Amino acid sequence: MGRGDHKVKFSCNHPLDYVELKEAEDNTYTEADPSHNCDGCGEVDGYGYYCDVCEIGAHVQCIDFPETINYPCHSRHPLKKVVSLETIDYTDGTCHFCRDKLGEVMYHCSICNISIDLNCSRKPPPVTIYEPKSHNHAFTIMPIKVSFTCSACGMDGGRNPYVCLECGFMLHKHCIYLPRVIEINRHDHRISRTYQLDRGDWECGVCRKKMDWTFGAFSCQRCSNYAVHSRCATRNDVWDGIELEDEPEEEEIEDPYVVINENEIIHFSHGHHLRLGCDDVVVDHEKTRCNACIRPISSDPFFKCVQCEFFLHKACASLPRKKRNIMHEHKLTLEIGYLGGRFRCKYCLQFFDGFQYNCYNSCGSTSYKKVLLDVRCASISEPFHHELHPHPLYRTSTGSKSCGACGKESEYVLSCIACEFALSMDCATLPRKVKHRCDDHVLSLHHGAGNSTGQLWCDICEGKTDPSVWFYGCDECGVTLHIKCVLGDMYHLKPGNRYKRGELVYNDGMTRPYCEVCEKHCMYPVFLKGIDEIDSTILYACSLECAGEGWHPWVTWGDRYLKRNNEDVHWNNDNKT
């Protein structure tokens, strides 16, 4: 039997896939191997259409497509079947309705120059849509090419608007189904959809662009000056996709601590009483680390455990148990991690220990608790101010940009709406001021050469310092230092804990130890120290990078350590160790 001798009729209106017709191992269609014998001629070569619901597939020549159809969205003229697009050279090559590329079979009106692909011919868009939650009246399609501004989102359209003649509304089809009440990660309250804002000057709370108050948007019922473009409010990185109309407000989230008296609390992360630091509490403020953010206590107010060496910045003790963050669409949960845990923040990409915010939604993946933030990234809010830039910064888009602080491309940036400046989360969370053994004064972030006329040099590695990127410097001494040289890659890990099977130790001795991997003296503020129990050999690694995978003494020793302790030898993991 040859092609076209036996015709197959598709009686369903399911979408059809254009696939290669070849014999699969189990003779069925799968996404991984979209293969099927032709149900007309029985041949297994060439291309054709396949319905994966009905499991029917055939060559174009073997399918009984009608020669003409009466199309409900174009009732003025019948549409004629066209088998090859090459026979019509004046179309734009796309379907008038779904805008997909036209396939081998399409239907066409030569009078109106309208082409419709096979799937739209089998399942046309509805002529009328009545959605009472969206509007009191039915919307009717205007199936022509016409420029219009959508009454719901304020964006321009070029064809097929749905109109309400009584109210003068014209909408994109998908805007009819916009949610009524939602929560977004840019605002503390719920926002509701409206077809018109109050008269005035409005700025979108997401993209920060001017809004036209005569078109639809989302607004806050509690904050009279807060509104968001409909498209911005329903972006995947802003909204969690949940419609909240008729849903009760969430109950108040449990406080992170219980107040005992004006100076003592019980924090959920610790079983003992914490007392507000005072003059009789003797600590080394630079070496004592907060158990939440792992940064030095410094001169900030802090709580100390009355029974053990547990410290929390006062600000870190007040971190909410649940919160939204501008970088993630779901609500995040604060957790304490575990002793000596090593994690990597999704947004700044820094390894860290201490408290963390986790997402317990699938986030488009089957993995559970996939998104993980350190408390520094989780605490960033809008507007974000940095002393090295004169304007406020916002999370306006998800596109990759070049960071104005380090010059590297980053997907997670805060942007300036007044100029082209962007700041990556890695640089946005850099400590503004730090102490380092190379200088007696406090170091601060700098940008530009300032009053210096010569070449800048890093006093730690003795390499050149580029004034076009940020660096640490001393205003009194004129010292300039690379950020990496000052912080290393273990600044947010807690000294005294074990990572990569070695103990993290302060680099504050009279001499600097020798790294077994890069074969240089350890110049960063902390290093890893390992002791081989077999021959008491002491090994050093100056960074996580040096202690990573590779055939060198540290990894060889680490493998022996794991085998002695019956642990998995594959211990180099970017997310957790």
C-alpha cells in the first residue's frame, strides 16, 4: 500500500505534533523518542502528524483533512487547505492566532490574507468568553490585525483583542484570566487587580517605570500609593502563582524569640538564655562570630548565651521565622543549619555556615528544599542603598548584567533606574568595613583611584589593584587591597568548625603556613588545617578552592580520613558538606 492510498481521519480536536514517523522499540510514541508507524500506509519513514492522546499518527498524504472549513473566528469566508507554504509567498509564515510557525498543512483565506495552523483549525479560540471574576460582561473576539492597548495590562497588542462593547474594554485573551488577589515578593500586603487606578503619578513597584493610571494594574488596599503593572505583578520571579481571592489572611508568624526581661531572651535556635552584651562581657569583637551571619560581632549590639559560647547580633536575633525576598517568588523559612555545615547561597554563590532561609516549594524542580539563601541575601530589600553609588537600587528584571563593582556578568543583580549601574548580590553583600592584620585601622570599600596618581598595589599579594573595580582601602594609610585577598573564600565559615575534613583556623600566627596545593604561603584570614592520624603530619589548605577535587596531598589525606571514619569519599559538594 502506497502513501495516500488509505486515508486516516482524526476525529479528535487534540493538538497534533509534527514528528518523524519511525518504528520505536515498543511501537509507541514517547517524548524522548517521538516515533510511530503511519496508521494509513503503514510505512515507518518520513514525517507526519501524531496525536499522543489518541495514539494515532500518519503522513500528511495519508490524513483525510477537509479541503475547506468554515471557521467560527473567521465566518466571512471559508478557509482552504494549503499543503505547502511555498505555494503562498505573501504570508508572514505564522498562524494568525497562536503565532506559531505554520506547518506543512494549514488553512488560508486569500481574500483577508489570514493563515491558520493545523492545531488552531482543529481547536479555534472561543468567540466569546464570560469570566465573571474578570468582568461583568462577556468579551467577544475581534479576529483581525489591529493595534490596541490592553485595558487590563496597559501593554500594546497587534491582533485578535477580546472586546466588551458596553464598556469599551479591549483585552489580550490571557489578561481576561489574570488573578484577582495575589501576594508578591516586593510588598508586605496583598495586592488586588483593578481596571483603573486613581488619577495621579504612579510608579510600578517592580520595574520602577511610570504607570498610566487609566489602564489596569494591581494595587494595595492598605497602601494608597503602591501599584504594580499587571505583567510585572504576575512575573514568575515575583508571584508564586497562587490566587488568594476568598482565602483568609495568614495568621501572624511566631516571633523568633521570647522576651524574659529587658536584657534576656530565649531564641528559637538555642536552648539557653541569651543576654544582651554589656561591659562585663569580655569578648574579642573581631574574632567572635555571630552564629547567624558568621560575621564578626564588631561593635554592633549582640546577645551572648549565659551558659556557652553562642552569640547573635541583635539584628540577627530579630530575623523573622518566615519572610519574602525580592530574589525569590515563594515565602522562605528561617533555619539554623547544623554545626560545621557548609552551604552555598543560590544568589551570591558564596559558601557559608550559620542560619539560612530555605524554600520548601518545588520551584519548578522535583528536588525538595532546593532554594537556599544566606541571611545576608535574604535580608536585602528595596530600595537598596550603598554608599559607593548615589542612587537607590532595585531588582527590576531577571536578565544578566555586568556588575559595576567587580565587572563580572551576573544573573542576580540590583539595578539603578537613574543610570546603567548594576550590582551583583555577591558584591551587594560585601562587608562595608572589615579589620585585617595588615593594617591597624578599619578598612572600607573603595572605588576609583581617589587622589592617587600612580599605580595602586595590593599590600597582601603585592599584585596590581584595578581602581575601576571595588577594593578595600585605608583612608588614613592609603593602603589598597584586593577584596579576595582580604576575605578569601571562607570568610562566612566559622573558625573552629571542620570543613573539607580540616579545621578552620585563624591566620594570625607569627608566620603564615604553607599551602599543600598552590604551594604558596596562606595569605587569607583563615585556612584549613588537617592532621594525619597515621604519621601526625600537619597539612594546610589556604582556601576551599585549594581543598577541592584534584590529585594533591590534601585530597589524598582527605580520602584516607573518610575511609577511616567510614564516610563517603565523594565529599566535595558545592551545596553541602
